[in-house]
Amino acid sequence: MSELMHVGVDLGGTTTKMALIDESGKMIDKWAIATNTIDNGSHIASDIGASIVRKLGQLQIDRSEISGIGMGAPGFIDMATGFVYKAVNIGWENYPLKDELEKLTGMPAIIENDANLAALGEMWLGAGQGARNIVCITLGTGVGGGIICDGEILHGVSGMAGEIGHITVLPKNGAPCNCGKSGCLETVSSATGIRRLALEALDYNDSDSILRDIFEDKGDISAEDVFDCAEKKDPLSLVVAEKAAYYLGYTLGAISMVVNPEKIIIGGGVSHAGNTLLLPLTKYFKKFSLPRAFESCTIDVARLGNDAGVIGGAWLAKTKIGRIRTV
Ligand SMILES: [Zn+2]
């Protein structure tokens, strides 16, 4: 029997990325379509299904050559049923994504949370290659997390395992979070959180700072500005970067005491800060972990960028559906 190919889909709020990947991980084709969120996202599944069917037609690939579709979606997902309980940015509530996708394409599908999917992608072909115990953390607008134990995503009883961004790091006086709580990691270590910390620092500190110059020039600052200025040794920016790294290091130290990872992979826009983030982060991770756990773990930057999700999706199709189909 010839080797199967796998479809990976990564649904985002504005764009949906898709890829066709072979058994060895080679990208045969990748493409993207706009995510149509009107009418509570009711066109999304049919748009994706039609796009996959069209692409296979163009490439003259028969459905029998495909294991299935591995798809990531934002929000809370029931892995067993492929049901999306709630995906605010998409407009879905209690949406039977797996069933819809299977009906539309005639291929089996498997649904996973998007952050978990990215973690699987990094494990297969990215910074986590060769490791089977991985913590992936994405620092973007929010903080996403995916935990892999012995090669499998950790879901927990209701799919909430790995929601690292909503670990409380400031039990008192924390800023409000999108989840409804306050003081979550996301409020201090996401790009949004770092920007907020920097604006606060500029507000109660009137010292000279090149970050302040940028703020006065542009009327705003970004997390990227903070790390750029920190790299130039701007004192105020260094304090903010250190603070973001402190809470992240604290969280990762605690997580390492629970799952003892071999790799911690940092992705998302904030990871572009490189050593300006990684050096203080490693310092605090060491401080809050036990020596044996610290020494057996390396912190690395994600390598697959925007492709991590579709690659993780193909991995899911390959490992979770492929097996069933080839029997
Ligand atoms: Zn939260």
C-alpha cells in the first residue's frame, strides 16, 4: 500500500491556513483562505471543505490517498466528539465541527485546540524534534499553551490542561484578563500585557527613556518596542522586560515541577525578542525550578512560525487517523 498524505488545517480569526503534507513531513502544498466570520461563522466549515476538495482536484489526488484532516480551532473543544463549545472570535457556540467537516469532504477529521496543534507541529518537525516531553508557550496577543507528555497532548478531563495563560501569577491587584479573572499570566507576559506594563511604567516614572521617546513620537508603544529598547539597555524597558520574564519564569518553574519537560518552546511574536527575553527567563526558570528539572530542560524558540499549526494538524491525521485507515 502506498503511503498516505495528510491534510492540516489551522483556523484563525482572520485567515485559515491549510497544508497537504506527506508521511515524512514534506510539505506538498500549502495555501490559505480568508476566515468568513459573518453569520456566526456558519460559512467557515463549508469554505474549508470546498477549498480542500478543490485543492485535491487541482493536484489530481484521490481521497483514498489521504488519511484525513487534522484541524486546529481556537476555543474550547471536546476532543472525543470534535465539538467546539465556544470560540468567541469565530462566532461558534456548540458547533459540531468534526461532523460538518467529515460530511463536507467525505474524509475523517480530528479537531484539536490550536495551541495544542502548534505544540504537536513543533514536536514533529520544529524545535521539539526528538523530544517527547514538551511545554509550548505562545506569547502573542494572548498566551497560549500546549503540553505534551510522552508524545501525547495533555488534555485533562475537560480539555483545560495546558491553559498556561490563565494561571494566576498575581493573586492580588492583578489586571483584568479576557477570561474574566484577573492577574493571569496573560495579563503580564503576552504582547498585550507587556505593552500595558510599559505604559504603566511610563506613567509613574518620569525618567528619561528611549521608550518614552518612541511613545511621544508614535503616541503608542508595542511589546516589540520594549524589547528593542531593552536590547539597547534602556533602564525602564529592561525593568519591564525583566518583569514579564519573571512571571513567565515563575510559571514555567511551577509547570516543570508538574510535568518535568525536556524542552520548553517559546513561540509567538514576543519570542522574536530572542536573548533579551530568554536570558532573564532562564534565570527565573532556574530560580523557581528544582536543579534536576532545570538541568534536564532546555528553553528554545519555536522554529515553524505560522506553519506549526498545519504541520501539527497533519501529524494528528497521520498518527490518529492514518493508523485506523491503513488497517
Ligand atoms: Zn485569564
